[in-house]
Amino acid sequence: MKSPLRALHSMWVAGTLGAFFTALARNAPLHFLQLFKHPDCEYIFELAIRYSYLLWLLAYFFISNLRNEQGEEPKGWDLPYDVVQSILSLTAVFCLGFIVTNEGFAMGEYRRAVGAVDIAVLFICMLARWWFPNASRRVNGLRVAGAVLALASLLSVIFMDNSWLLLGLIAGFLVVLWIVLVIFIRDRLTTRSAHYALGNR
């Protein structure tokens, strides 16, 4: 029988993942049709960036909660971190325009949309670094790398004007951010059975 804390944690994680998948299911068909009706290179590029950020947030939230799927009791900062992480992630997804139709930052306002995601990623990575200091040096290094990439992207959208150069920089930061996440996922999948004790999230 699940403890109340574990049940709350499971429901919170399931609800957040449900919101992510709902956002995908609601928007993907509409955007797919728009690509054929109004083909535009800048529109397609910006939309690809927005979906890449959405999928990154989804993938990170999912992989960081594999411990919960294995039936382990939340410990230490686990539950507070997941609550904060889910709030930041869903706020970022809202800013990207995926949660509520015609809300968030519209197409063309990618500097604000990307900036919102960068702030969320920065806090998600640094909170994990601060609240789980006993994780391996490699994992903490990946978290710091993610925070640095988010900060660099944030500074770019603050100080640069809308341009193809800025879009290219954002895409470059995003590609590296995905590489960091893939390495993190690989490490979590290979070590999850041995490193889910307190402080080793």
C-alpha cells in the first residue's frame, strides 16, 4: 500500500506528464496543418525551436522521475523539487504557447518565449545542483552545463534583436542542451538502480 507522501508524489508527477502530453496532442495537428497552408522558413524554424524546448522539458521531467516509477519512497528534497520543477516547466510551456490556445508568447515573439524557457531551465538545473549535492560529479557537471547554456541563451535573447543570427544561436544552444540531456539520460538509465538514495537523485 502506498504511503500518503508517495501517493501524492505519484499523482503530481502523473498530472504534470499528462499536461505535457495534452499540450502536444492539442497543438501538433494544428501546427502540422498550418505548415502546409502557410509555408514560411522563419515560421517553421521558430516552431521547431518551440517544440524542441517542449520535448526537452518533457524528457527531463520524465527521466528525473524514474525513481518514482520504481516504487521508491520520496526522500529529502524529492517532492519539493518535483513540485517546483513542474511549476517552472509548465509555466515555460505556457509561455511557448502550448498550454492554452492563443495564449503565451505568439509566433514572432520568440525572444520572450525562449527567455522564459531559459529562466525555467536555469532554475531547474541549479536547484537540482543545490538540493542534491551528493550526486556524482558527472551528474552535477551536466546540471551546471545545462544552467550555463540556459544563461548564455537568455543573455542572447536579451541583448540581441530578432534576426536569423539570433535564431541560429538559439538553435545552437538548444542542440548542445539536448546533447547534455542525452548524456544525462544515458547515465540515469545505467545507474538508476544504484543511485536513488537520499542526496543521489
